[in-house]
Amino acid sequence: MKIMFILTAYERGGTSTVARNLLDFLMEEKINVTLLTENMSDRHYPIDERVKVIDLKVSPQRNFLLKIFNVAHHLLSMRRSIASESPDVVVSFAFQANCYTLLSLLFRFGKRPKVIITEHTEEMFLKTKNSDLKYKFFKFFYRTLMLFLYGRADHIITVSKAIAGHVKKMFFVSSHKVKVVYNPVVVDKIKKLSAEGSVSVDFEDKAPCIATISRLSNEKGIHFLIHGFKILLETIDARLIIVGDGVDRLLLERMAEDLEIREKVIFTGWVDNPFKYLKKTDVFVLPSLWEGFPMVVLEAMACGIPVIVTDSSGGIREVIKDGINGLLIKSGSPISISESIHDLLSNKKKIHGMVEEAYKTVRHFDISEIKEQYKTLIFN
């Protein structure tokens, strides 16, 4: 059997983490796999040498007309690649790659591969405060494509029940096509990595450390975390470790300087093994404005760190039971962030019980459980 994975970008991040975990599983099954991506990031997860990689090398464009040209170029290149490789099954990841995949297979002659698309975020289904006209246009553009195309897939995998409900309601997709399969984590591997090697941050200071791992862009809400951390420092001494990089990094660093807390906020940039940082911290916070099913929360839970997560999607509520295996807080509220961190740091008994329950939870999302659901959809 030949399987093709299709991603807009293969990088270090949530969707690519899911693809990487599934690729590892398919290599164990000795399946012929091709990975097709619009752009292979300079920072990406290692790929097994047996996986054939097709990098279309499509460069991001700011100009509107060049963006349209990119889409056309991408579609033609993808169509040629699918025809050349003749996969039995195509699995695409996230709405943009899903649309490109289904468009490239329109009016195809000859045998059509089974098409499995995966939906990872509620962004396309929720109203957002972003007033940028380009953003509004492309959101409308993709939602129109999704309405027209999603019903043509053989299976639609959503990473939460909430997203499944959106897909069925907004795109009139038959219920039997939509399957909820949660994102898989490799718990034992994460535990092993969390115990490996040294870190570039001095953790000898007795002050508690709060951590987040995120792409540094507006929707991740890191600016709210920094403001919440500022409020926290009015009552206790602490350190904030921000692992990740992105377009807003300089803006966030400047914000920390303006708030006069820069010496207590550490920006590590992207690191190859973030788990060894998590293992040494006291609390993990994910302050996102919206998410689908955040892998990083499960990874923090696997590291034995208590988690605080904004109640920004139905997918999060399917994982976090407030006060039991984590804390759910209001999105976009620095005060809620500050108060919840203070609450945890002041109650070691609560932390201990929460960490135990979190580890029981994350075991249900281990790759050993999730891969069987993918096997059923791919091979049957």
C-alpha cells in the first residue's frame, strides 16, 4: 500500500507533530509513505529516511496577486505529484491542505485514491476579532471552498467532538463520514526526552518558574500571559520561560521591557527538545485565544507539570476537567492567569492531585491507543 501525507508546511508545531507521530507508526508497519509539503521549514522534525519527501518550495507572498499565483502553482504541482506517485490513500492535515488536496483531485481520470482529510482548529468556525481585510477575505475564501469540497472526502477526521459538530452543521457533511480521532502523543518518548541533557536556562534560582511553549503570534495570547505575569510579580517572585518563536517575538520582548519585567522573562526561541525545559518548571500556561486540540497541553501533562489553559475551544474542554486534571480560565484575561498561577503555587497538595489525574488522562491519548483508529480508517 502507498500512502501520501499532505501538509501546507512541515515544521515544529502541533499539526506537524501529529503527522510525525503517525509517520513513525506507519514506518513500523513497513508502509510505503510519501510526504508532500508546500514548504519544508528550516526547523522541522526529523523524517525517517524511508519516507519520500516532495517539497514544493512555495515561498510565502504578501502581494495579493502573487498569493493567487501561489495557489494555482501549488494545485498544479500537487496534482502532478499525486498522479506520479499514484497513492492508494491520501491523508491531508488542516483546512488549507485539505482544500488543495480535494481541488487537485477534481476531474481526475483513472483510479482515485481514498481521501482522508483532518481538521485541527476551530478558527474557521468561530467569529474572531481580527479586523484585517485580507484575513477576512481568505477566511471567507477557505470557508467557501470547505463548503463545496469537504463532502467529497471519504473520511473527515476531527480532533475534537466540537469541531466534528461544526463540520457537520456548517458544511452539510454526512455524519458517517466524520470521525473524531484525538491527536496522539508518544508518552514514553516525551518522558524520556524530558530527562535528557542540559538546558540553556539557569533553574538554580529558587523562584518558581512558569512556562509556555507556543508559536509567538497574536492568536496564541502570549501578550495576556506577560501582562498576567506582571500582576503575579506584585505578590510573589517568579520567572516566566517562553519557549518558541514567531512573528511577534520582538513585540513581546519590547512589551516585557515596557512593563519593566524583562529580566524575569526568558525567551528561549525554538529548541529541539522543549520537554527538558518543561520538566524543570512549576506550572505550564497556554493562554490561546482559540485552539483545536492543543498537543502541547498533553505534552506538558505527560511531563508531570500542572496545566492552566484558557477555555478557548470545545476540544480543550474534552481534555481538561477544571480543578481535576488542570485549570480552565477565561480567555484574554491577565487577571485570571495571575490568580490561577498564584492559586496553584500556593497549594502543593492540589498540584500533586492534579498532576496524578493529568497523567491518567494523557495515557488515553497515547499513540498506542490512537493509531488503531487511524489503522481502521486507512486500511479498511
